[in-house]
Amino acid sequence: MSPLATSLPRPSLAVLIRFANSATTLPSVLSALKQQTLQPDDILGINSGSQDGSATLLEAAGGRIIDWPHRYEHAKVLNFGLSHLTADLVLILSSHTVLESPDALAHMVEVMRDPSTACVSLKWDKDPYYSDRIDWQELRAKGLKFGSIYSNSMGMIRRRLWQQHPFDETLPTAEDYAWAIHQLRQGHTCQRLALPFHYQRQGHLRDREFADIVFRFARQHRLHVAWLGVRAAVRELISPRRTPATRERLLAYLRAQLRLS
């Protein structure tokens, strides 16, 4: 990062939280947000039909609420919320994701002072396959892997770049993955931070859906998929050492490859 970047005034910061009947998880999320050493300038909650007092919790934490009256869809709700913000940087935070480090926002904003960085998110696992500063050259060399290089569960984006390229509303999921890939192709970087967080609930398994999307994105951007390949995957499937989770993921990849081949 250049000395000029560190001497510039702090960019304005907003937090965007989409929620629906999240009264059991929001208190921990908002408490962790209140404990941040760097406080946001704006907190916006997008209410997707809550009837359990979630909106009141957010308002008590200093947030403002806008209602989303339609069926919930990730990209549409996020684009709607971002269109009501003016901050330079926006932390997109799920209503069940707790930032355990009180310096999380400060670290993320510091990373975003680099003008070449489009987004930063906390590392969702310890997989070292990608570096913590991913660019297009790295993605071309390593290919796409199951999972995401950026996450809208606990990720910060540069709103100006979102204005130029909103989240793809045709995608049922992985809008964050698609957006990050686009930014890399434009010459930006996506960074990741190894800071602690936890999810307060787990969604349903979507291995098949994510595998399909990985192959779809790979074909769209002419990238290879980073996986074992058909023959090696079959060998792994019949191995008695395979866990049920690994088996399901391998099957998801095989099915996705067959559907798109």
C-alpha cells in the first residue's frame, strides 16, 4: 500500500444486514458490532417480513429499517439495500454472523485503503489453496474451487464498484462469488483476513447447487475447476476412508461435470 493511501481520510462505512425473524441471533450480532473499535457511520437493516421484533432490535442498536416486500432472493435484496446507502465502503453482514474480533472492522477498512482492492471478507475456512490477496492471475493459474473467494456473510465491498456492476440477480446463490470473479477480471484484488467469527445457525447443505455453479462460472470465464477429476473422484468414492461429507461433495462434482460435459 502506498503512503498516500494510508494518509487519506477514513472512507465512510456502512453495515448492511438483511434479516427475517432473526430475533434469536441478532442480539449477538449487534452486540459484537457495538464492541468494534471502529464504529460504522450507518447501519441499514433490510426486513424480509419479520414478525418477531427483529426490526426493533436493529433500531435499538442505532440502525434504520427498510422493508423488502417481495420473496427473498439474495442478490435482489442486497442490491435493494445497497441502493439505499451512500457510504464508500459497505460491510455486508448476515443476521446470524458474529464478528468475534473487536478489531474486525478496523482491519477490513485498513485493507480497503488500497484502491486496487474491491472486497475483503473473513476466511470461512483454513484452506490455504488461495492466497489472502487474490488477483486474476492467481485465479487463472489455480482455477475455481468449491467455495468462495469472497463471502457476503461477512464481507466488505467498495460501493463504487457495486454501482458499476451490481450483484447478478439471475443467480439463485453465489452472487458473491460471481461478483468477486468479475472484479478480479477487471484488474482488482479480493483479500481475505484470518479473524475469528462464528455462524449461529447452519443452512441446508447445497453441495449440488454449488458444484453446478463452480462449473458454470469456470466455463463462463474459461477457467479450469480445481478438483480431482472423474477417475480420481471415482477412486476416492469407493475408498472406505471417505467421510459422508466428502462423499457428497465428490458426487456433487461428478454430477455437475456430467451435466455440463
